[in-house]
Amino acid sequence: MKIKLFNRELVADGYFSNGITKTRQENNEELETRINEFMADKKISSVQAYGDNIMVMYDEVQEND
């Protein structure tokens, strides 16, 4: 059993006029997409939300060749 904790990440969102990168926190849709892509090849035991943190408990899925 493994645990992965997801927090909102900072996303680059253009540049200020002085060349410094603008950042923002990822929105709900971006966070959901990132979590879904992570879970696509895992055997999920549970998903729990703690405020803005998402905890995913999973097992790796073994591929048979």
C-alpha cells in the first residue's frame, strides 16, 4: 500500500513587464486532471480530501507481458 498526497501547485501564467514569471495556484479542474492522470494505472484503495489536500492510497498495477 502506498500513499500519494496532492497539494495545489503553482502554475506559470505569463510574465510581468520586468520579465519575472507570473504564477498562480492551479484551479480545481487542473488539480482534478493531475490526480486522474496519476490514478489511471493504479489500483486505488481510497481517496480522501483534507481541505485543499487530497490523499490517494493505492497499489501499483503489474502489467503482464
